Amino acid sequence: SFICSASGQNFDLSEIKVEPYTNKIQRIGKLAFKRTLNLSFKSSGYLLALTVDEGDYFAKGQILARLDVSELIEDKNAKYAQLLQAKRDVNRITQLIKNKLSSEQQLDNAKTLVATTRAAYKIAYYNLDKSQIIAPFAGIVLTRFSELGELQTPRREILKVAALKNNWVIKVALTDSEINQVRLRQKVQIQLPNQGIITGIISKIPASANNQSNLFTIEIFLPSLDRQVRMIAGQLAQVMIDFTRNEFVYRVPISALI
């Protein structure tokens, strides 16, 4: 195919070829954590120590919070004493059986009591071990739900945290026509403050639109970020998504249309 463009009395002839339709989606997205974790104690007790606060970074294996363990220690010691007594009863009944002063049923009951008291002791020991919260990964504290001296109960959240490694995403809202142009694991360009332009990967495409906005919010995973630069959830980022349709067009210069 050929087109002509006119400039005064001069005509320039140029050739254009058919090519796949390409375009670019540009949107503003928000930096967010892909996963967050609520931490709580396994045991009941009063909050004795809290080593981090909202916005603080922590290392893997660091103790984040600790309960007053006085009651838990006494419970463990009591269970251990009961276990020792149950074992002595087994030995005593064994000797009585040798002298034909007891029965096998009483010995079986004593052995069962040893097993149950041993299990109770293990639970008490486990509860004591879980009287402190240890960081499962390196991350940041998002929210603190408790104060020192407050009574803690099992499953009551005390801290909301998020990992820093492989946990950053950009959330971007697209229209119904735009959502059809993107695909999973597609690479996109992201411009972040203090980071320049980095490459992200589309990791999530929703199956339905938001009920209020009727937009589709996709997630773009950021596999690598400069750890020296402080990143904050909620920061705005410019997202550039290139896409190609399965149809062919002619790219006509603007000058040829004037």
C-alpha cells in the first residue's frame, strides 16, 4: 500500500506495511503488600514486653513480644510433679503385683495415667514456649493492637506485620476493555519514587469487577526493589503496560492525514 503527503506543490511517496495493532495502557497504581500476617499468643497472660512499634523494621528470629510467664511456669511445674507421681505409682503397683497384692487392671490404669499426665506436661511446656512471639521473617510492623500490661487471650491479635522480601505489589484498576488486553506473567514497566523505572510482572487478574467502581483491580508483582530505599504502602506509581491485539492495521503518519 502507498500513501502520499503534500507540502505545497511537492508530493512525497512512502510505503506503509501491515503490522499487528499495538498500544500502551498508562495508569497510576498504589504500592501495597501482597500478604500481611496477624500475630497473636497461644497462651493467656499479661503483656510484659513489646520490642517493636508501628513502622519498625525487625529481623527474622527477633523476639517481638513477651508475656508474664509466672503462671505458666507454675502450671508446667505442677504438671511435671503429677507426671513424677504417676511414674512412682506404676513402680509401686508393679512391686505389689509381684507380691500378689495388686492386679493387672490397676497397673494398666496407672500406666494410662502416666500417658495422660505426660501429655498434659508437654502442653504446659508448649504453652510456656509460646509465651513469646518470634518473628517468622524479616519485615515491618503495620499495626499494634495492644499495650503493655493488658491481658492477652489466645487468637487475639497483638501485631499486624508484613514481610519485605517478595511481598510488594502494585494495584491498578483497569476498565473492561483494558482487562482483556493484559495477561498473567506479562512484564510491565513501573516508575516508583526514588526507584526509577523497574520491571514488574502481572501476578493477579480478578475474575469480577468491583461492585462500586465496575473496574478490575490487577496486581503487579515487584520481584526486586532497592532495600536501601524506604518503601511505604500507599505510595503512587506510574504503570505502563504494552499490549498487542490479534488484528492487523496500517500505521499511517499524522502528516499524511493533514
